[in-house]
Amino acid sequence: MTQFEVTTIERDRYRLSGELDMATAPALAEALGPIADKCRRLTLDVKDVTFVDSSGIRALVELSARLDGSGPLVLTNVSDGLHRLLDIVGLETLPNIQVSSDV
């Protein structure tokens, strides 16, 4: 089974680690969906994410949609490889998502 973990850093700030794929995307929605419904900004440190597939991308888009325009979904510590993937799929063009290489 694919390893994936969501760790609380502080209020509205979380660290993701492992593989974000078809097997683990529901865990992201389960862990952070209710939080996204209530917060104005959600920051995810993705430094320890080792793999993302299309299901993982979709989970991030759906999570940003749950913020309902109240604030951005911010991805921090994005590796060069993940940044390239996000650029290819156009994730940064969505109005409610911000991508940063550092905190």
C-alpha cells in the first residue's frame, strides 16, 4: 500500500509526505476537506511528497475549491520536479492556488 501522511504544523498549515496518488487522494480529502471548509487560507508543505499522479492533482484542485474563494491553497517547499508537473498541468493558473518553492 502507498504511504501518505498529513501532519499538522500549526493552524491551517500542514505537511504532506509520501505519495499522493489514486490510493491516497481520499486520505487528503478526508483529513483536510473539513478544515478547508472553515479556513480562509490553507498552506501545505509538500517538501516530503515523493510522487503525484493525476488523482493527486485532482485532490489538490478539489481541496482548493472547498476554500470557495475565501483564500488560496498555498503549496510551499515545492520541489523542482513537482513544480514542473504543476506547471505542465496548469495548476498555477487556477485563481485559488499559489505555488512557492520555499516557505
